[in-house]
Amino acid sequence: MAQDRRPAGRSERRAAGERKPREERWAQLLEVATQMFYEKGYDGASLQDIADRLGMLKGSLYYYIQSKEDLLFEVISEVHREGFAVVSSASQGPGDPLDRLERTIRAHVEHACRNLVPTAVFLHELESLPTARREEILGSGHAYQGVFRDLVAEAQRDGLARPDVDPRVAGLSILGSTNWVYRWFRADGPSTPEEIGVQLAAMAVHGVATAEVLAARGAVVGA
Amino acid sequence: MAQDRRPAGRSERRAAGERKPREERWAQLLEVATQMFYEKGYDGASLQDIADRLGMLKGSLYYYIQSKEDLLFEVISEVHREGFAVVSSASQGPGDPLDRLERTIRAHVEHACRNLVPTAVFLHELESLPTARREEILGSGHAYQGVFRDLVAEAQRDGLARPDVDPRVAGLSILGSTNWVYRWFRADGPSTPEEIGVQLAAMAVHGVATAEVLAARGAVVGA
């Protein structure tokens, strides 16, 4: 597994003397690979391109990975792991399911806006991985979309979401609405990541909540 | 322009005798190219692959197009033209802006679910076209997302949508929520295109409407 080929710990790194520490090289490799996959697509970017941009010999890349596919796997795993950590952490903690849904959407949108390049590679190149490796990343239960679906289902059980909402479709709708920022967000555009997060979260919460709940919450949602 | 290279009219076609009519060949070429771009990606699919699948000589393709890029341009233009016709037609006609928004979303979702392959090629490969050709297709005003944005803005002017909604972001949210079906809809899945359309439209209308309007509309929306 590529995991085993990752750089060794700090003590070994120090022993390497003046050579660039391996962990740092690995982080650089992931960063450059992400950028190259973004610019040229997975098919278009070669290990040679990546080595050239790093100022390394192509052969040296094989210390870290066995193939270009390994590199895509590592890039996509990392993006997914980070994004999922953001989303699952936000979905827990205080508040009713709609509060947590709102917080989770805002966190997800801010994270995606601030990580547009890795997010785009994840969304565009996931299909370039073989099914087994894709499933290894996504998890059997579609964990990412599951966070949104489960919050909607929980809100429904608590009487906070309309009974006619289908939590699965609502979760996918929210995932689409929020992931889509990777196509249109611009750092120099008219809205900040926070403003977009507030808008998308308010639309989703209003989109599923009962009229009674919205009336009771008043101006708090989407204020 | 590729337009000029399209097959000639019916009378010329008849004169061609036993050869396959050109219009039919052109439609087949677009269909096969769409499928190949979907399966292998634009970079991965060659004109040779496309000719092989059509049972044509590669050289014969140059009767219709000058380059693979021309072919992608034609494929993406057609998908966009069709989808935009569906959406703009649904956005007009009777009803207040929220009725029209609901109808437009349903039409868009049903169309996308029933045209998953062309929709995926459009969304994945648009960036493979040079900027000028991309803009030629999309139009300067981002016409597609503009339909949703303008309906939300109109609803807001009429007091039907919440004043804190940003119509631009709302339009993009709806576009993301609805386009996303290309990634998850399955013909053998638990929901029909119509059911998904109803769900996504109801979420969007509730997402932007004022509490008063929703109360007045009662069970009509999303029923």
C-alpha cells in the first residue's frame, strides 16, 4: 500500500542530513500533483511533468509512489479525509438537527471555497480511480452525503423538517448546491466564502424545515 | 465555421442515392462522439476511436468536422441548446415567479436525468474548449444560470421571496442542486426523474419563499 511508502518519522528524517526532509517532500509532491492534475487533468499530467515542476528526477518519485494512479489515490484520499473531517466535526456538537445542518453546510462551503483546486480534482478525477480504490476512499455508506442525509432525517424525526421531504434526495441536493461552488466561486468575486455559506445554509434549512419551525426560529436562520 | 460543414438539405441527400443520408450520419456522429467522450474523456477519445465505432474511415469524419475540438464544440453546443430550450420554455408562461421556478426546476431535472451522458460530457468537458468557443456556447450573460437567478429576483421584487436571499447565489445553488443529478441519478434507483424533480423544486421554492407565501400556498408546493 502507498501508506507504507510514506516518509519515515522525525528521527530518520534528521538522520538524512542536508537532504530535504521526506515529509516535506511528500507534502510538496501532493501539492504539485494536485495542481498538475487540476491544470492538465489526470490523463494529461505525466509523472515527468510532476517531477519537472518539483525539480526532481522522475525516478525519485518512485520512492513515494509506485504509479501515477497511486498519486491520484493519495491526492483524492487527502482531500476527502480533510473535507469529511470538517463536515463530520461540524455536524456534531450542540444544537438541534437544523442548527447542526446549518453549521455543517457553512463549514463545508467555506472549506470548499478555500480549497478549490483540490476540491475540483476530487470531483473531476474520482472516476479516474478503479472502483475498489474509489470505494476505499468514499466508504461503503457514502459517508459524505450521509452526513447531510442523516441530519435531514433526524430533523424529520424530531418534527423539524417537512414530512414530504425525502432525506436521501435532500442530502444529495445539499451536496450538489454546496459542492457546485468549486465551479463558480472566485476569490475576487462579489461574495466571501462566509457569505456564500450563510446563503446556501439558509436556503437548505428553509428548504426542508416546517413552516412552524421557521416561524418559531424567526429571523435567526439566514439573518 | 463547423456550421457550414453540416450536411446539406433533403434534396441533395436524396441525390446521394444509396449512401447513408448525411443528416443521419451527422446525428450518429454526434451520438457516438458523446458516448466516447463520456467513456474515455475528451483527451482519451480519439477521432480514430469514433470512426471505428461508426464503422467509418477516419478520413470521412473530415467531411463533417475539421478537428476533434470541432466535434466537442458541436456536442456541447447541442446539449446546451436543448437544455436551455427546455429551461427557458418552462420559465415562461402562466403562473407567478415561484410557480415558474418550480416548473423550470422540474423540467430541468427531468431533462438531465433522461440525458445523463450528454449532460455529463457538457459538465465535464466544457473546460476542454478554448475560452472563446466556451463563451460562444454559454452566452455572455450565463444564460442558463440566469434563468434561475432571474426567477428568484422576480419573486423577490413581487414580495414572494425573502429579502435576504441573494438571487445570484440562489440561482447558482439551484443550478448545483439540479445539475448534480448527473452524478447520482440511476434509472434503476429508488426515485423517478419526476419524483426527484418534485423534491428538488420543492426544496428550492421553500428555500427562497417568504413564510407568508408558503403559508398561503399551503400544501400545493411539494405535495
